[in-house]
Amino acid sequence: MNIPESEIFQNIFYEHYPIVRRKLVALIRDEAAADDLAQDVFLRLYRNPPDDPAALGAWLHRVLTRIGYDYMTKKARERRLQDKQELFLGSEPAPPTGEDAVLRKLDQEDVREWLDELPERDRQVLLLKYSGYSYAEIAGELGVKAPVVGTLLNRATTRLRKTATKSQPQID
């Protein structure tokens, strides 16, 4: 099939474009992309028409299907790449700013001062707990039974909270 005259091509375009676009929208579920892909189908028709004019409908269907699947494959590849990038870039925490480092250091100094004001046993139980020791390991270190560790932690936390509250400036 040879389409040298633009009037013949125009008639084919106006007759088949709505059908091609509708099929592409149904296939890829994106109207804006379907418009672009439908134009691509007719650009291919203009550049390389089928040999048999009677097979125009089948030719358009085959081309639009191929273009639609190529588009979906490309989008899936882009999504996988974006997911990999987000996973890779999202896994590294941002380096702390200078201000964050100074504030963290000040907070650590405050906590050290508050811990120094606690009795030795309270300081020990808190340090062991927040260093990752289990209740059984803490009990072994302190020479007490495991069920007592919860009570010791609760009392030490309450004392630490009171010490911290006393040292903070009161806002009226």
C-alpha cells in the first residue's frame, strides 16, 4: 500500500485514530501517553505503510500493540531503576550537620552529669540496659535475681528523670 497523497493519509488518520487511541488507553491506562503513542503509530504508517491496503486494520492493531507493550516494558524498567536508586540512596543516612553534632555532644554531656548524680547501682543498671544487655545479663553483673532488674530499672529511670527535671531551667 502506498500512501503518497496526504489526503488519503488524512482520511485514514481521521477514520482510525479514535479506535487506535481507545485501544492504547485500554492497554496502557494513561490517556496522555496513549495520545503520544497513537501519533507514533500513524507516523510509522506514514513512513512505512503495509503492502496490502485490505490489511490496514490488522497492521494498525499489530503496531499499536507492539508500541503499547514496548511502552509498558520501558515504564516497568524505569520503575525498577527508580526503586533501586531509592533503596540505594535511602539506605545511607545523611551526615550530621555541625549543629547536630554540637547539640548531640551537649546532650551527652548533660546525660553524663545526670548519671553522675545517681547512686552507683542506678547508674550501672541504666548503662548496662542501654548498652544492649538483657535482663539476665544485667542480673548476673549486679548479683541480683533477673525479676528484680525490672524494678531496679524503673527506679533508676525515675531518679534520672527527677535529676534531669531539677537541672533544667524552669519556664514560667
